Amino acid sequence: MTTDSVTVSKATPTHQAKQAYVYIRQSSMGQVLRHGESTDLQYRLVERAVSLGWPRDRIQVIDDDLGKSGASSEQRLGFQFLIAEVGLGRAGLVISLDASRLARNNSDWYHLLDLCSMFGALIADSEKLYDPRLYHDRLILGLTGMMSEAELHQIRTRLHAGGRHKAERGELRIFLPAGLARQADGTITLNPDQEVQARLRLIFDKFAELGSARAVRKYLSENHLLVPTHHNSGPAHNRIEWSVPSGSNIRYILHNPAYAGAYVYGRRATDPARRKPGQPGSGIILLPIDKWAVCIRDHHPGYISWETYLANRARLQANRNRFNKGGQGVPREGKALLQGIVICGRCGRHMSTGYTGQQGEYPYYRCDGDAQIFGGPSCQQVRAPQLDVEVERLVLAALEPDRIVLALDALDQLELEMKALNRQWELKLERARYEALRAQRQYDAVDPDNRLVARTLEHQWEQALRAIEQLEREYATWKLENQSEITPQNRQEILAIGEDLPKVWNAQTTTNADRKYLLRLIVKQVIVDQKREQGKVWFQINWQTGACTQHIFTRTCISYQQHGEATRIEQRVRELHANGVNDRLIAETLNAEGLRTTYGQPFKYHNIYDLRSTWGIPSAKEEGLEPNRLRWADGSYTISGVVDAVGVTKGTVHSWLEKGIIKGTHTGPYMLWKIALTDEEILSLRKRARSHTHPPREKKIGR
Ligand SMILES: [Zn+2]
């Protein structure tokens, strides 16, 4: 007790008037359980505080950090509380079994030392009492901190090196995902449970087919299939659990190299910059394959080949990438057919897909390149429907020679899928039957007089039987709903449909995602530029075969300013209108000449009316309200003019023109005739009309 008699002098009444804090910590729960005596020893520090002159009611034990590692103060609420108390000047003494328990990290440790010296708190361990204000004590405490951190570092290095050496030999027991099992001798085999195996195979097959973890999840959910999982800790350790399919558990399976038969160590690392306070598991990143510490291929049997694993990884990566990172993205359900494969022909960036309209019914492709980076105007925005139709037409035309092959493939695919699903059902049923059998055995084994137990077991047995019934019913319904579709009779139908690819393409059952998927098998990219030529959309299809074709079409637009044929339309409307042609006929004429409105529709008379008012062409009076033009400015006659002057029908005038009795010119269909007639000619025509068998018409047309 000599040390205490020396040190007691350090503890003055000023110190003793403040609180004494006894800090207790064991770094892991295992230590807490196994080294109970050490914990007891730590609690005995209270006695030590008493012996140093603190009354019991002024001694506070901080044991919030039991079972927490001392590597950093984060998560250690007790330590944080201690720091706060010292900082508030409430602490006279901080006591711990040995100083290193206070902090295993230099910065935490010096922080505490600084605060203690500033606010005059003493630090004690089981042997000594230190005053951080005294040079010697401070030196010793500082060294203790450094030693402590160095020690921790050494322990870590040794543990890590040990683990790594074992891992390099493939002997370190890595955590195995569901579907793999470790035998007594340490070798890894497939989990003998057939249902687990089949489900995992289904997940891999479906990913190969659908191409996205999300689609696989959707597929499993729709078919009420669960995902086998393992927990690496807790009471259910290493037991298969069936979880609801989620994006994360499916991605976990796809990302796990153990399924490809590889033994991998050091696949993850912690990135301190990405850690989030209060989330211990945060900041973990998956390392690229070449950074893995250990990777032994063909270490154990797997579900997929290493090549498939690499392909899956690449596929997941491509799905995850945003357009501007160069990935295609996943085909989605939206209407925009070229989503993910359309490239801006002006700046070469991937174009994003958007929807306008109240229900988002108008899809478009947009290049935001400059707008996103420099805040400038968006590069271009191309409306999707017209472009999609053009591409679709070209693709369907390109596909014709191969259509039968494709149809057969589609059929095989369907059949395979149904078989796979059927197998899943059979396994489910088998499991249920096994459960029932086990319940029955348990019931049989119990002494019938033990009513309490027997009743419970009987109940369990009944439940298991009911589960079978339920499952059988569901299976039957599923068969009705799904399997009937590909009975031999329907085979011919499907073949027939398949032969006609446009029909398959347009079938109601073909979803937008299916179409996009099909399209991507054929088309790599579509490059679009709608500013190359006014009112037109230029595009290039880069086919998967490596061929490129260029195309152009007149686009629909909102205003005639953007219309590719705007000048021609205006010229024709002015010309026809000047010839006295009414709007209805102008519309028909333009349509006949192959011109279309901004929306790509045939012209109607009101379109012409609107256009004339836009272009300031004065409105003509409607037919019937004003007499038709009779004479031209140069004195020549129109048909109506001849009718009026001679007193014959329009038909007669036309027949005279045909026969060459009178001569006239006109610039085109619907154009007014110009017929030059002298007064003498009019008179002779009148005579000719009177001599005609038909009586002259009484009623004059017009006026
Ligand atoms: Zn662009």
C-alpha cells in the first residue's frame, strides 16, 4: 500500500469534491462471458476509489461499453459520456483496470488526457494514480497510450496474417452461403437438400434469361417461390431459411463466387470515407476480382462455371451503371422502345428516357449532356413514338429470314421454363409430404396416455396434412393456368404465331420489356440527330452483326416552323388559294401530293384555315355565300364565267373543252380554268347552245 500512501497526496479535497468515474469495459461479449473474474475485478475498482478518499455516493460506474471493442470511441457511448463529464469539469478521478482500457486509439486517448489535465481530473489504474498535469505522469500516460495502440496493431496483424496464411491454403473456414455445405472433414459440397439446389439453379437460369436481379425477384414473387438463405451467426446458424425474394438476397447469390466453386478470401474492404456514423456495417465495398487477397478456382463443386460467374458480374455491373457511365441499363416496361440503347448523334452521349403528358403517355429521348454538366440548354429531345415505329419497321423487315428459327427458340424456352417451374412445385410437395410423415412418426412414437403431448402432436400432424392439401390445390391451379398453354395442340398455334414475327411482336401478351429485349438481340445502338436537317430525324442503326444503316424521316412537330416541308406547304396553299380553291380542296390536294401536318396526319380543311390565318392569307368566302369567280383580271373566263355568259351547264363547258370547241388552260387539278373568249365567240357559242337538242337552262348559276 506504499504506492497509495504516495499517491493519496495527489488526490486533494478539490478532486474528492468531484465525481469519481469507474470505467469498465471488455472488448467482446465472449470476453464478458469467459472472463467473468476480470469483470468482477473491474467492479472492485469502486473499492479502490473509496480507498483513494471518494465517498461511495460520489462514485459512478460506467459499464455501457461492456462487449464493445476499444478500437475507436464511435459506438462506445460510455466513453463518450466519460469525455463529456470530464469536459464539463465534473470529474475528479477517472479509474480503470489499466489505462489502456480507456482507449485503444491514440487520438481518443490524448483527447482524454488533454481534457483531464485541463479540468484537473486524476487518472488511476489498479496500481497507480496519475495527475496528467504533472510532467512525469503525463509522459508515462502518453507512453501507455502509445504502447496500447501498438499492442493492438500487433495483435491485429498477427491475427490477420494467420488467417491469411490459412486462407491461402484454402483452409480457413469461410462462411458458406445456402446451397453449399461443409462436411466433417472440412471439404465443401453442394447442400444435399434437392429443393435448395433446384431453387438456386432456377435463380441462375432465370438471371441468364431475364438479365436483371430485379426481374428474377419479380419472377420468383409472382410464382410464390422463396429464396434459400443462411445466417452466419445466431441460433439458426447454418440452417437453411426460406426468405421472401428481395433484390439484395438475389444480388448476394449472383455476386457470391462460392457458387462458382471458388474459394475467395478478402472480397470486401471497408472504405472509411464511406462509413456512416451509427451504422457499424456501413462503408463496406466489394473489391474488384484482381484485388481479392485469395481466390482459388475449382476449389469445390459449384452451381455455375467461373465464366458464367464473370458474365453475371459484368451483367450486374452493366445494369447498375447509369447511362452516362456507358452501360445499357435493364430493359424496362416503359413504352420507349429504344430505352438504354439510343445515343445522341450530336454529342455522342447516351440519351435518357422521359415521359410527358398527364399519365406520362408521351415518351421521349433526351440528351441532357451539356445541361447536366454545364447547365446549358439540353442538347436535343426526340419524341419516341415515331422513331420507335421506324426502327421497329426496319427491325421486323430485317428479321424475316430468321423468323422461324426465332419462333422455335421461343417455344423451347417456354417449355423449358414450364418444366423448371413444375420441378419446383414437385419439390415443394415432396417437402410438405415429408413434414407430414415426420409429424406422423412423432405422433406414433408418443405414449397415447400422455394426452397433453399427444394432442399437440396430433394437431401438428393435421396441420401438415392440411398444408399438403393446400399445396396440391395451388399446384393444380397453377397447372391449369400455365401448363395448358403448351399442350401439343397449342404447339402448332405457337409455331404459326412464331412464324409470323410481326404478330408476336404486336401480341398483347408481349410486354414492352420483351420487345426491348428482343430488339437488343438485334440492335446494338441507335444514333439519333434531329437537328441535322430541319424537320427531319436522321438516325443510324448499329446492328448487332456490326452493320450500320442510316435512315431519315420527317418528324412530327408542334409548329410549322419546325416542319421540314413548311416552305412547300405555304407555297402550295398560297397558290391554290389564289386560284380560288377552297380549304377543303386545298387539304385534299396537299394530301394527294403526300404532304402531312406537323403531327404526321392528313390535312383537314380546318388545318388549312388555321394555316392561312397564321400566314396572313385573307379568308375566302365560303362557297354559296359569294358567287364563284367568273372572269380573270385579263378578261378571260372561268368555267362558271362561261356558264354565266353562254347559258349552258358546267358539264357542257367541260365537254366543249374536251372536244376542243373552246380552248383553256389550268395549272393542275382543282385549279381554275382560264378560258379566253371574244364577244363574237360568246355569241356563236350561244347559237350553238340554242341549236342543241337540250332546251337552254332557265336558271343561271350563281349571282
Ligand atoms: Zn447530346
